[in-house]
Amino acid sequence: MIELFPVTAGLLIGLALGVLRPSWRAPLGAGLAVVLGTLATVLSGEYRISWEFLLIDIPLVAGAAALSYPGARALRLHLHRRPTPP
């Protein structure tokens, strides 16, 4: 249950990256993964135990974003496809 925030944040990042310029996707995605992964560690209180939890939360956000981006892109392309005439 604690990992719900990083996974949700990553999914939202992946969805948002699909509307950005290709040159902005990687830097912005990486930056948001670091910021939101750090936020997840702080909000869950895991930082009180060890800051090493950043090594779990940041890749978790980045991985969820990387997995949701292709699906979001395919969905966007499918929705914008013009129907073929009969």
C-alpha cells in the first residue's frame, strides 16, 4: 500500500510524457522521477529509517513511467486514427 504513490506518480508521468516534445521527454521524465521518488520516500516516512529507500522509490517511479508511456502513446494514436471508409 505504501508503494501506491510512486506507482501512480509514474503512471501519470508516463501519460504526460506523450504530449511533450521528444527532446524534452527524457530530461523531464528523469527529473520528475527523482522529485516524485524523493517525495514518496518523505511522505511515507521511510527516510526516518534510511535514505536508501530513495534507491527503491526513484526507480519505481521511473519504471512505472517507462511502462505506461508506450501504452499511452498507442492509445493516443488509436484515438486519433481516422476511420476508413467502407
